[in-house]
Amino acid sequence: MAESEVPDEDPVVNAIGEHVTKHIGPVADVFQERAWEGVQIDVLIVPPTAERNYLTLVTCGMSERPMRVPLETPEDLGLVPELRYAELLLCLPADWPFSPEAFQSEENYWPVRWLKKIARLPHLYDAWLGLGHTVPNGDPPKLLAPNTGFAGWMVDQPVLFSEDLQKLRLPDRVINFYSLVPLYLEEMAFKLKQGGGQLSKRFDDAKVNELIDIGRANTAAR
């Protein structure tokens, strides 16, 4: 697919492509897939640049449908419009094996697989995905791939890009751009006990972010 090309002429899709190009970089390719019950989750690929020596993968299609945001109090009603729509992103090292041949191995493909899988979850289960939410790989959680100790994910704020990336405001919706950070089992347990805010603080202290490092330190290890 040609550089900066987006999947179709849908105005929301085009707006997402322009937003990604402006705040991350030109889209060099798109992983397209068939629509699933009216929702097509594509992945926009932004290659490494001189300023950012890593690949960035951004979903495009998760925000075609609103998520069902739960209300705990009447006051929450005012927050709903800001939380209904989202897209997800993560980053990979510049030397990550990234080709159709490399993706034959799950050790290379698992970040892409999970990025698309998590983007579908709210529409599959009529649920909501927001900051601080965690997604384990099963119950009990299993490792995401043979080459990593990660067993789940947390939805967080992107920290490698300008804050302007985090929200795309369109006439009919606000699209939040969240990052996915892979978690160790101990980090998922810590988050359930102490909350996402405390885990995010540990991530800040250890400089953990959306750039996947399969050998990073476990911030909740005893």
C-alpha cells in the first residue's frame, strides 16, 4: 500500500490517518483485515524516523462503534461522550522482525495479534476499555509468547508522543488514543491490589512505556 494511504474514504478513517501522520509520522503501510460484524480493525504502520527509532502500530476501526461506558453515578453521564470511542497503539524496536515471513512465528507476531484482539474486545462483549484497564491472557493468565514473560496488558496513556495525540476531536465524537503496555503476572496482581495509578507510577519511575522491551525489568517483582 502506498505511503500515507488509509484503508478507505470513510471520513473518520481519513481523520485518524491525518491525526496519526501529524502527531506520529507518515503511514507507510496498513495491515487490513476483513470486517467482523461491521467492525474492521486495521493497523496503521509508521516506520522509524530520525527522531523516533522504533515502529509505531496504531489501530484504525475500533472507533467506528461507540463503547458502552458504565455509569456509577448520575454525574458520570457528562463523562460518557469523552470515553465512548478509542484507538490503540504500541511501539516495537526498529530491529523487530517485521515481515510476512517473520510473522509466521508467534514470537514475532504476538504484539500485532494482541493489538487487534484487544481493539475488538469492547465490541465483542459490549463493554468498555479505558485507562488503567488490564487484559490478561486467559484465566489463569498464560504467557503471551514463548520469548517473553508477559502474560497480559494494561491500557495506559501514550508517553512517547505529544499530548496532542491523545484526543482527536471530530464533530460527532471524541476519539481517545491509548497505549498498550504488556504486563508480567506480578504487575497484574499489583495493579488489582494497588490500582492502575500506582502501577503507572512504577512505570514512570522505571521508564516503562508503550515501546515493547521483552527483557525489561519487572516493576512488581519481590
